[in-house]
Amino acid sequence: MASTPPPKPAATRKLHPVPIRVMHWINAVAMLVMITSGWGIYDDYVIISGLHFSHTFRLGSWAAESLMWHFAGMWFLVLNGLAYLIYGVFTGRFRERLLPIRIGELVQTVKDTLHFHIAHEDLTHYNAVQKLLYIVVIVAGISQVVTGLAIWKPVQLSFLVPLFGGFQGARIVHFWGMVVIVGFLVVHVALAVLVPRTIWAMLAGGPRVGDRPRANKVTP
Ligand code: HEM
């Protein structure tokens, strides 16, 4: 007796649901505020001697003003980031979109990219490099918040400071976290501009996808 094929998952939700889109763009603005105001604060007490950030790219006309921007932006970054982490874990989005990362696929994607074979026809699937970069930037964001807290309240939150080998260690990790995030942003925005459909999808939601985790096929 011929068995009936399993029913296709219903295409009931968009690739980027409304909460993801709202949180993504709040995060983008908050990150830009944090980076540019951070550059304003950094200049007061540099980490790499000789490295200064141009006034053109600094938010705040002097360090104290930049610091106020940094604290204001921090609330948006932290609350929005927490919401994104909770949403990503409890809806299964992280598991569905960012995992698993297979070494073979990672190597192949790097090879393809080096040969300029960058295809992103199927918006519903992140390639292994994209997955890895998203995970790295999420971890970098968490690290920025923890090191930022250690620098901001080294007395009240003194248990955080030794995790980074002291106050100066926390400053250095905070600085390199910024470098990782800025590096990510350069690649991320360049790729988004190269494939503008992805930007439109992050604004309007993109194609509809099946309801089951890992149901990655676009439905017509
Ligand atoms: C400011 C300019 C930005 C633009 C134009 C932009 C654009 C995009 C686009 C188009 C996607 C969807 C990618 C795809 O479907 O292939 C995306 C996803 C993502 N972006 Fe951005 N982005 C920006 C800023 C940021 C920042 C500042 C961060 C973090 C530091 C970030 C982190 C992410 C993450 C983690 C995802 C995956 C989200 C998920 O699927 O849950 N983006 N971005």
C-alpha cells in the first residue's frame, strides 16, 4: 500500500518576524551610538599610543559628553540585547538559523568566497561563515556589556574585574571587542549592500517559511 507523503510545513511566518526586525534595527542604531561615543571617551586615555579617532566619527564634542551618549546608548543595547537573546533561545531561532556549523561547509564557503563565488540566492539559509560571524558578534556584544560593567562599576561589581585580569585588562578586552564588532560591521554591511534583497527582507520580513524548526524551504 502506497504511503502518503508527510504534509508540507505551513508557510505561516516570515523569515524575519517583526520582533527580530525591530530588535535588529534598534541594535544597529544602539551599536553605532556605542561605537562612536566610545571613540570619544577612548581619546581621553588611549590604549594604543598614537591611535586616535577623528572628531568626524566621534559622538560628543568632548569626552564627558561622549560618556553621556555611551550611558544612554547602553540601556538600549542591554535591554534590546537581552530581549533578542531571550527571543532567540525560547523561539528556537538560534538553533534553527545559527546551528549547526559544519567544519566542511565552513571551509567550502571560505574557498568559494576567496574565488568570489558569493551566492545568497536562498535568503532563508545562512551559510556557515555567516552563522559563525553572527555567533561571534553576539558573543562580542555580551563581552562588551560585561567588560563595560566592570569598567563602569569596578567597586560595586568587583567580582567582574578579576575575570579580565584587573581594571586595565577589562579596558583592553572592551577595546578589542569594539574592534571585532567594527570588523564585523564592515563585512556585514558590505555583504548586505552587495545583496540588497537581504536589506529589504530585514525591513519587510522577507519570504514566508515553514513553521517547523529547520524547515528552510521558501514557499512560492
Ligand atoms: C547598520 C547597518 C546594518 C545593516 C545594513 C544590517 C543588515 C542586516 C541584514 C540585511 C541582515 C539579514 C542577513 C541575511 O538575511 O542574509 C542582518 C542580520 C543580522 N545582523 Fe545586521 N545589519 C546592520 C547592523 C548590525 C549590527 C550593528 C549588528 C550587531 C553588532 C548586526 C547583527 C546582525 C545579526 C546577529 C543578524 C542575524 C539576525 C538573525 O537572523 O537572528 N547587524 N543584518
